[in-house]
Amino acid sequence: MNILRIIGIALIVMVGLGFLLVPVIPNFIIHSIVLSIIVYSLVGILSLKSDFPYYMGYMASFCLVTLNQLFYHFILNVPVLFDPVTIFSSYLPALLIVLITVFIGDRLLSKKEVVGYERGGVSL
């Protein structure tokens, strides 16, 4: 799966869940935290299907956060690009969620492959 598909799926899920979760979670901060955990975990899961999952997850989350920052700055006129602390606090949680999801998914998939290999009856 290439990076454009991952970003496209994540953006569609982000917009769709953003509207669907408003009646369920009216608090803006909790809504944003839940939505970011769901979307960036999805990015980590989708990046497992590529040849380089850590790189793909890193780049996809970096692109998504950059698109969000640009949207806030140019469309909503929220000056987020001037404060380095705001930029860092946006990138760090997203990258951590994606990389932890890729790590856990990679470990689970590697254990499944090892178990399947040992059951195959191949012995030396």
C-alpha cells in the first residue's frame, strides 16, 4: 500500500469520525485525543501492508500532521506555525502512536509467521 492511499484513507476516516463523534463526545479536547488515537493507529495498521512499515508509518503520520498544521494556519487562521512548542507537541504524539502501533503489529505478525512455520513440519 502506498503513502497516498494511507493518507487518503486516514483523511476520510478523520473527517467522517470527526463528524460522527461530535454528538457522542462533546468535549473538544477529549474528542481530539480519541480521534487522533484512532486515526494514527489506523495509519500504523495500514502501513504494515507496505514493504517498509516503519518508514511508511513515519512519513504518513508526518504528512498528516503537516496537512493538519497547514489547514489550521491557512483555512482556520489559527497561528500554529509560529510556535515551535505547538509544532513539536503535534508531531510527537502522532509519531509515537504510529510507531508503537507498527511495532506491536510487526511483532504480532512475526510471531504468527514463526508459529506457522514451525507447524509446517519442516525440520532440518
